[in-house]
Amino acid sequence: MIEGIGVTKVFRHGRSDVVAVDDVHLNVIPGEFVLIYGRSGSGKSTLLGMLGGLINPTSGVIRVNGLDIGNLSDAMISEVRAKEIGFVFQFSGHIPTVTVLENVMLPMLFYRDGPGSLSRAVELIRRVGLSDRADAYPCTLSSGEMKRVAIARALINSPPILIADEPTGDLDIDTEYEIMQLFQQLNSEGMTFVMVTHNLDLVPFGTRTYRMDRGKMMEIPRPLPGVTMTKEPNTHLDHDAGTAMNEL
Ligand SMILES: Nc1ncnc2c1ncn2[C@@H]1O[C@H](COP(=O)(O)OP(=O)(O)OP(=O)(O)O)[C@@H](O)[C@H]1O
Ligand SMILES: [Mg+2]
């Protein structure tokens, strides 16, 4: 589905080179929920950016559904991204002059025949808990609310793959587990996830876990020693919501 072979990214800092991602090999299989954690500056966002076709690797190959995206034109990469990949950025930007609802619907402009629709946008906004802010402008939202708009936007076209860079970073624990429940449900319906988190409590949500350390990535065998969930996944979510999403 997404395959990275010997993926490396070197940034030049003044006179020295920083190897942000160092010879990473990763094969994401359809239906997986891959979690990546690691210290600040260990290369997680750079890796996700390369997997999503946003950052060119210095060396190595990235294939999305068998297509080497290094060999594609910018227009073709954009098309692959619009159809195949939802991306939740670590620092999400929104168009300030349009509402939450319109921001969520924005990716539909780039994939006109896609599954995105007004009713799906409304349902996703409900699922991320922002129904009462659908008509609000981004500058009036808290950072956690903006993050949830970014999650809904990344899901609008029902992408086969969701790449999410600390999607729950600004959220309180209840909202975090609600978002993780939404992700888990979408994952059980077949959506593939590659997600970066700082929160080790989320490890049980993953089907495969990696740790990054100074650009190197290593798989962590399950179960992770010493890691337990501090809280059961929330059960107070609206159970009809799953049915509603299936119907969209
Ligand atoms: N565009 C860039 N130009 C130069 N250096 C960069 C660039 N992007 C990232 N880096 C450097 O690459 C390294 C990895 O950065 P990255 O953002 O991938 O880390 P991260 O693991 O996502 O950190 P965090 O947990 O703080 O988000 C850091 O040393 C960073 O300074
Ligand atoms: Mg980062």
C-alpha cells in the first residue's frame, strides 16, 4: 500500500548536514494501523511528509500502491494524494475566510468525483464533536478544535490511507479517545492508518508500532513492555454514529 525502501532525508543546517530520516524501511499493508512514536526532532514528521508525497527524499524509494512516487510529476503526485491519502498535519492550517464546514469540504475541489459530500462533511463534523461550530470561522476555534477540523477534512474523501501527524496532540483525554475510537472504527472498515503520536497510551490502538530515534526507525515488538492503557476507550460515544458513517 505504502512502501518505503531505504528512505533517507538529509537537511543542510548551515555548514552541517542533519540526517532527519536515516535509511527507513517500511511496508504498510492494507488495513494496518501503524503507530510511530519518538522524541521531538527524531524525524517523524519528515518521514510522514515523504510517505505522503509532500517531501522529496534525499535517497530511497516510496511506492504508493506500487507506484514509485519519485517518478511522478507534481500533478500526478497531487492526484495520487487527492484520491489515496488523507493527511492530518501536525500544525494544521485552515483557510481563514471560510467556515468550518467549508474547510472540511475543501479537498472535494481536488477530487470532484470522489465520495466527499455535504452530508458526509456534516456527519464528520458531528463525529469530531464540532456540530455546534460548523458555521464558525477558524480564528474563533481553539487549537484542539482546529485539529478536529483538520481530521474531518482529511477524512472527507474517505481516503484508503490516513497519514496523521499527532492528530490528538492538542486534545483532552476524552476527546482524544473519541477521535481514536473514530479512527478504530474506520480502520475496522478497511481504512489504513499511519499515525505519529507522543502518547504511549495510544500504543494498544496500533497493529504495528515503531520508535524513531535520530532518524532511525525500529519496530517495537508487541506487547510493549511496561505500557498499559490508562483509560479504557470511551464507551459513551454515540453508537448510532458508526451506522451513520457506514451509510455515507
Ligand atoms: N525543512 C527543514 N529544513 C531543515 N531542517 C529540518 C526541516 N524539517 C525538519 N528538519 C530537521 O529534521 C529533524 C527532524 O525533524 P522532524 O520535524 O521530522 O521531527 P519530529 O520527530 O517530527 O519532531 P516533533 O516531535 O517535535 O514534531 C530535526 O532536527 C529538524 O530540525
Ligand atoms: Mg513532528
